[in-house]
Amino acid sequence: MKHTTVDGFRIEYLDIPAAAEGRPALVLLHEGLGCAAMWRSFPQHLAAATGCRVVAGSRAGYGASDPHPEPRTPRYMHREAERALPAFLAALGIARPVLIGHSDGGSIALLFAAAFPEAPLGLAVMAPHEFIEEETLAGLRAAREAWAATDWPRKLARYHPDAPRVFREWNDTWLSPAFRDWNIEACLRDIRCPVLAVQGEDDEYATLRQVEVIAERVPGARLLKLPRCGHVPFKDQEARVLAALAEFLDGLPSA
């Protein structure tokens, strides 16, 4: 892992150099309990499949990045998209990335593309959220029960120095009454770049409606609905995700 300073925070990141010239930089944005290390071998496999530079950072408060002192609010993903992510890209000298976001990271990618329409070359979002569904709430409640009854805290502690705080901030925020009206569907109309939206048919936190609204509101958006796939497509169906990403990247305009 390398480190840089973003918005006053020391941020860890993985940076795999490009193997081919003229390829875009791919920036991976992790989910609500994730970090750079929790992508596991996916960044290396993605770099090998595409020849692109692949960057994966841990947001402030995750992994080995500095803690974030501000209380979590329903606008925490807007803060990441509009403030932290632009600073991170500038620090690494990445001008026109392809953002590849998972779950929270997918929502952040969508918000970034809406706020800065000319910045991304493309977006690939896996299991993104644009609104709250009953399936989302049910999945979060089940996660809370699993956290209390299994060895999940021990496993998550491999990646985060304060795993209970990471889980609590994620779970409590999404289950809070203040978050029930969270909705970013309106921002989708402002996205101008090509979008690939991937959703598992067995996602425990959402229905396929989450990606269908992207297709309805972003002209030309492509959908990939994966059978026998839950909330983590890059793990459950890695080969299909890698193939879809390679095809998507080959169809993008030059940076």
C-alpha cells in the first residue's frame, strides 16, 4: 500500500501501473464496510484483464486510512463524491478516470459523475443504491443480527483497526429514520458519461430496480443482471464481471 494526503487525512491506496499505453485509469471505490484490501485479488485480476492502471483507496475511517472525526450523516456519500474523491484523484494525478464502485462506492461514483459531468470517462457500478427499499432494511437488520451472533467482528477486524465503529456507522446510519428518505435518483439525469450497471439477482440488500432506474434515466446505460449472484458481484461472478468490464472499457471514447 501507498499513502497520500487527501483533505487533511492520510489515505492508503493500492496503485497497479498500466501494462498498456493509452488505457484509462480505473479507480475502485469500496463498499460501506470495505477498504482497499477488501477488494482482495480483484484489482490484480482487473489490471491483467484490461492492461489499465488500477487504483483502489480506503476512504477516511476505513482500513489503514486516518479516522474521520465528523459524525456520519445521511449526506456522507455526497461528501465523499463532491469533496474527498476529487481531492484523491487530484493527489494521484488522475484526470479522466473510469470509476468502478461497489455498493456505497457505486452510489459515490454516480454522485461524482452527476456533480462533475465532464470528469469521468465512464462508470461501472456494482450493486449501487439510489434509494431505500424494504429489502435494504431487511438485509441491514439481518446483518445486525449476524454481527452479534457470529465471528464477523473478528473477520472485519483483519481490515479495520476499529471494526465495531465501521460496522456501527454503516448499519446505524442506513437504519436510522433520517436515512429513510435518502434518494439520489434525481442526480442520474446529470450523468453524461457511459455507464455499466451490474446487479446480482440474489442481492440481499436490494432488488434489480436499483439498476433499472439507472437505465431509465441515463441514456445508453448498459445493464448486467447476474443470476446466482448476491451483493458482491466481483466475488460471486468474477469472470463475468471482468469480461463485462473489459468489453465496456473497449467501447469507451479516448481520454
